[in-house]
Amino acid sequence: MRILFILLLFLLNCSGSEDGKTKVDIFSEKGILLLGNGTEPSGIDPHIVTGVPEHKILLALLEGLVVFNPKNNGVLPGVASDWTISNDGLVYTFIFNPNARWTNGEKVQPSDFVYSWKRILSPDLGAQYADMLYVIKNAEKFHKGIENDFNKVGISAIDNQLVITLENATPYFLNILTHYSTWPVHPETVEKFGGMTNRNNQWTRLENFVGNGPFKLVSWEINKSLKVSRNELYWGNSSNKINGIEFFPIDNELTQDRLFRSGGIHLANTVPTEKIKRYREERPNQLIEHNYFGTYYYRINTRKYPLNNANFRKALSLSIDRDLIVKSILKGNQKVSYSFTPPDDKSYNPKTELKFDPVKAKLFLEYSGYDTSNAPLEVLYNTSEGHQKIAQAIQEMWKNNLGLNVVLTNVDWKVYLERETLGEFDISRAGWIGDYPDPFTFLDMMVTDRGNNKTGWSNYEFDKTLKDASSEISTQKRYELYEKAEKILIDELPVIPLYTYTRTYLLSERVKNWQNNILDTNPYQFLSLE
Amino acid sequence: MIQLIFRRLLTYIPVLLVVIIITFLMIHAAPGGPFDAERVASPEIIEKLNEAYNLDKPIHIQIYNYLLNALQGDFGPSFKYPGRSVSELIMSGLPTTIELAFYSIVFAIFLGLMSGLIASLNPGKLLDIVPMSISLLGICIPSIILGPILVLIFGIWYEVLPVYGWGDNPGDKILPTITLGTAYAAIFARLTRGGMLEILGQDFIRTARAKGLSETRIVVVHALRGGILPVISFLGPAIAGLLAGSFVVETIFQINGVGRFYVQAAFNRDYTMILGTSILFTFMTLTFVLISDIIASFLNPTLRDSGGLE
């Protein structure tokens, strides 16, 4: 019994809470945000990492030339206090904020960006987001080793200015700069702890890290938490109302939900699907649901028979009841997709259609000449209950509406990715989240031979239209070209869009100034706590 | 004895070697690679990444290089966490996993011994049937089911215990400990009952009773020593199993132990991390089995005489 008593004492060896207040209450008074952040970040090197949890942390630690404006999806001054764009839209000149500082007190210089962008474009680093900068003159050539002289890349530092020359006028260039892969690293620190292209560089260690964001790194316990505190040297520190942030790597959504309900975190970045309805009824002020810049779709391998036939693909799409999927299976306020790019009422809103019409579907199946008694087609998806439910529903729809036999195959995530990349699939489930708020981030994916195309689909007219759009300065004309490309895509259907993602999460009412935007990005310096 | 221990330690070498080679071959044979991602990297990038992590070399060279580095204590960089070594990541979670396993084994031994003892002293009676039935249930319910049930009851319905973390909130170590320890407590209970019943039926116990010794003295001084031998023998594999199996509990309760790396590494195809954790758990299994054999041979001289450590 004594042993049990001692064991209990060990198990209860922690401090208690104050006056029945929750952790969220106590930390709100201290001005510290507690955020559920999904999985453990793979790192905090902006030129190496690729995930959402990493983005959320980098948003606190680093700052690019411009800052994402959470109110209108535009941009605000960041390290660059101002900028000019040449009439032809090819040259951007960024004037640096003289108060922009690294956490070691040094000024953030234009040359720091030259170093940083040279780093991400260096082939030896193996950066997976280097193509974000391909819009810059000769950047792609340098990254692919075709051009070895970085001086020929359109990036140069002149006095207190950074001058960028683009390949084509790229009206969404400023939006690209809100992506963390374009954010700077401190050159001396990177050189000191491993060198420019060393993937195992130690500069991101707690004791070595030098950043330029509104917060600085304070502690990092793997699989437990990462803490940041206010950076007093940050140029906008006086208007920053948050004193610190603690990021919790909680990948289990049920655990995150329980922690939120017990007052342990301000934000649970996901909600278990089965609980959404209850939250809507019981805690409507804490449940946040808004459109997300992402599309859930089925990817068709157009290299294979009968999927190489556009009529057959139309038959597949016309026989899917998207409303039923959204209302009866997803139940999370998702929107039915009518285009590949998620529409936005305020900006790009293509007038494409994806109807549910079983009669027409049957006709298109006949046009395709496909015999439904052939070997069944396979729908590939990575193991997940959600993907399975949708696949089963679609399997049923295709069976009932077209008499088509379909088998479902679920595989581990990495196996799924490999099979997709190698083209070893008929139809696979897929999803895409835009990197920056412009339709190009979606449509460009379907250009001939793009790595993420994966469908084998190629259309000259589509490629040309998109190329024209990418250098069109007038937003209206550009959107018209995007819409033209979108129509080609929806007519050909190498991808079958199903629904537009919705971000659903839980947010404490103590967090103020939170903006619901399609990129689900809220720079922390604009928030406050009550 | 020391010579025997030394000989057992020598067997570590071939066992670890076989484990490393088989693991190496298996992870390379598995479909999907460490750099497969939703956002496909260009072939040039994949080539550079393979080069950076020595994956561009023939497999036998890779194994040779790995063994050479491992001998010097370098288990390589993690593929998933650039800038961090496998050793560093393992060491960041190992103390927590060991602590969790320690509490769980103490809980399991205490509960298992007590209920096994009570059952063995009351064979065929209610005090035998009830604990043994419960123990059967304990063996049957895996921790992946038991954990959420305990969370539901104590964390959500009654709100008396925390459901997250390790050492962050009062009492947050209780549910993980019970979840991980219950199955082993059940096994210990059955082993204790079996061992005790066998000993209690032997001649020296009858002699002790004939000499008029009290039942407590007979049980505690004479029977228990031999009766718990099966428990001691099972202790090594049990601790190793607890350590290796802790990943389920660590995931349910979001504990920052090494078990989570073990599973995440497999999903991420983090080759060096898979190898590092496999080596760790193999080493631990061998060590704890050796320790339990040593303890058993101290409790039972016949094992020592017959070379029980062999």
C-alpha cells in the first residue's frame, strides 16, 4: 500500500490552477496566446519546411518584404516600407524600413534578401518551394543549374533598396511574397552554423536562431510546445498587443477538442466532424467556419483507357450528386465546387458549371463507347474515414447512374503519393490548397508536364491562355483569361472538382481582431486578448 | 555469473546486426519514399535530396556506412526533422517514455501480485473467479480502447483527471499509467496465481504447515519467493513491451515520449529514425530480459546451477 501511495504522490507531482480560473483565463491576462498547432513542426527554416504548422510558427518569427493583410487578402508593408512597380510591371523596387531589425540588433538589409533568395534557389539545398520564385528573371534557370551565375538572376541590392526584375509581368507577385519561402534568413548566422546549402544547418536551434519577426524564439520542447515572446526590436512592436505565443503540437483532434473545452488553449485548429453540429448549437460563438482556398477533387489518369476519353470523364462528373456529398456526408458547411479554383464573390468567380444530371451522364457514357462489363476501375485514396465515405458514395452513384463497376483502394499516405506520381492509378482523390490568393496557384498546376498535374492531361489552348494571363497587368483581363482556361479545364475534366474546403476550428472569445480569410492566416501582431 | 553475463552481452552483436540489416532492407523495400509529398518536387530536387542523405548509393554501401557511423554513436540525421539528429530526437523523448513505463510496471506489478495472490489463496471461490475474470478482460482490452474509455469516464463525464500531457497538470500521469499498465497487471495476476498454486501444493509448504507456522508466514516467507518466479521471468519482456508499446498511450494522451517517433517515423519513411528506434527497442528488450534472468537466478538457485542465464 505504501508503494501505491508513493506512486500516487509521484503521479500528482504538479502545481494546481489559481482560483478556479482556466489556463486560457490566466494566460489571456498575461497577453499570451495558446494555440493548438497540429503536428510537431519539422523545423523552422523557411527555405526547407513545407507544412501548415511550420507556417503558423514562422508567421511569428520571421517577416518578409510585405505582410499578408488578413482583412482583404492583400498586402501591407513589412520589411519593405514602400515599393514601386515599373509601368510594364516587370521591375519591383522595394524601399526598406530603416527600423527593420534582426533579433540580434542588426538592420535588415536588402543584401539579406539577396542571400536568402540565392539560398532557396541553390539546387544543392533541395528546397521544395524554390519554384515560388520562378517568376523572377532567370531564377528557374539558376535553380535547375542551367545558369550558374547568380548575378544574372533578377535580384539585386542597391543602396537601401531591393530591385527585382521578373520574367513576365506578374501582378500577383506581391501576394507570392507573403509566402514564408520568400522570407529572409540572417546570412551570418546561416553561414556560422552550417553554410548556405547545408540542410542540417544548426542555425534554427534555440540558442542560435536569429529572426526578424514580431516575436522571438524562447523555448522549443519537441512534441510538447514551442514558445515565442514579444520581440522588442520589431519595427511595429509598439502596436503589437500580444506578449507571447505557445504553440502546442497536438495531432489528435479529439485531444485538441478536449483541451479547448477544458480551457487549455485559445485555438483548436480542427474540430472532430461528429461534434460540429453540437458546437453549432451549444457554442456558436466559438465555432469558426469559413471558406478556405482549397478544392477537394478526383484526379483522373487521362493516359489510361477509358479515362483518356473526355466523354467518359464527363459521364463520371455528371453522375456525381455533389449536393448530397456536402449535405449528407461532410456536414461541415463546405460548398459544392463548380470550378477548379475556389470562387470568391469579391474577386474571381468563374461561371463554370458542374451539374448532376444522370440522364445526360448516361448519354455521354454511350458516346464514349465504353462497355460497363469491362474490368472495374479503381479509385485510389489515402487511408482516412472521410475519404472512404466520399469514395463509397461516389462508387454507389457511378454504379446506380452509369452501371459502372468501381473498386476502392485505400493505401498508406506515402504509398498513395508514390502511386500518384508514378501514374499507377485510374482515379485518385486529391486536394489542393492555394499558396497565395490568386487563381494562378490552382490553374498553373494543370499546365502540361507540371509535376503536380499527375493526370497526363495536356491542352495547348489551356497552356497558352494561362501563359497570357500570367503576364496580363489588368486584373479584369487577367480574370477573364483565367476564366477561359477554367472553362477549358471543366470541359475536359482531367480533374473532377467535388467541393471547396471550409476551415472549421474553435476559437476562444477572448481572442479579438481575428479575421476569417480564405488563406486562414492571421499575423499575430494584429490580434489582441481580452 | 559475470562470465555468463558477458557471454549474453556478446550475443547482442549478432542480434543487433540482424535487426539493422532486416530493418534496412524492409524500409527500402516498402513503397513510398521519404521525399514523396503532396506538392511534387522536381526530379532534380529529389536527386539532390537523395544525394544529401546518401540514398543515391547502392544499398550495401548504405548499410556499411550506417553501421560504421552507428558504431561511433552516430545514427544519422532525421529525414523528417532537418537539422536534428536521430540520437538527439530519441534522447528528447526517452526519459518520458522510461518514466511512463516505470510507473506502469509498478502499477502492474502491485495490482497483478495482489489480485493473483488473493486468487491463489482462494481457489475456486468468488475471490478467485472475480479477479481472474477481470484480468482476462484486462488482457483482452487493448490500450487503444481502454485509453479513450478512461478519458471519457474520468476526463469528460466526471472531469476529475486531465486528459493531456505529462507532468503539465496535476494528476495527468494517472490515466496514461493505468492505460499502459492494465494489460500487464492482468498478465501478472494470472502468472502469480499459477505460480503460487503450484508452490502451495508442494511438500515443503505442507511441512511448514505441519510445523504450525502461521499462514501469513508460509505465504510471505516461503511460498511467495518461488510463486512469483514466473512474474520475474516475464518482467524483462514486459518492460520491453511497455516501452515499445508506449506509442499508443503517448498518442492518446499527447505525451512527448520516444514511442511516438517510432510510429511517426514509419509513416514518414524517416529511414534513419526507423532504424534508430528499432535499435533502441531491440537493445532494451535484450537488456531487460537479461536483467530479469539475473533476478530470477538470484531467487532460484537451481537456475544459477543449471546455467539459467544461458
